[in-house]
Amino acid sequence: MIKKAKKENLKFLYDLENKVFTNDPFALSKESFKYHILKNNLYVFEIDEKIVGYILWLERKNYFRLYSLAIDSDFQALGIASKLLEYSFENLKNKNYSLEVKITNIKAIKLYEKFGFKIKKVLKDYYEDSDGYLMVK
């Protein structure tokens, strides 16, 4: 089941973040999640009332920016990321989207391309350990 995140989800989101993005300088803090729950489009995917994934979109003036997408490693390869993306496109009131992704994250790039994202440019040294792509839809 997909739904908008609530304050009660804070601990579960933070725990998932730390499991998926271990030692990642871009990992979200509890305070960041609290802010995004209140101010942005943060959707959670639940299985048996357990949060196993989320997607976070930041609304900009003329587009939405995919800021973060995380799926619990125990639940990957079940189509959850695709379902979160489909849900997002149905519920966000815009046709323009962007995201940044590590050039080494082939699995994510293929997923985004499946949903119509195209590589617009290379972002040199965007991440601590690699370049990134700016992708747009």
C-alpha cells in the first residue's frame, strides 16, 4: 500500500534510510525527514504495516525533483520502486521531472529510463565518489 508519509512514520523512515544508505553523506537525518513529511511529497510503501520503501519529491517552480528513493534490501526486485514512481506520476500535478543519479548506479538509471527519463548532462564530481547524471522527464 502506498500513502503519504506521516509523523508517526519518522522512526521507520530513518531506520530504512540508515539500512539502505549506510555511510552515505547524503543520507537523510531524522530532522530532514520531519521537515519533508510536513513540506514535501514523501510517499511510503508498506507491506503488512511495515515501511519497506519511500520516494521523496521536492516541488520546484516548474517541475518536481526526485530527491530520494529507497527500498529495503529485503524487498528489492519486487517492483516496489516502479510502483512508487507510477503512484508519484499519477498524484503529482506536473509533467516535468528531474533527478540526479550516480553514473555507476546502472540499475537505477535503467529504471528511470523505463519511466521516460533521459540523461541531460554529466555532473562532474557531483557525488563524493563519482560523477552523476542529471536526468529529466
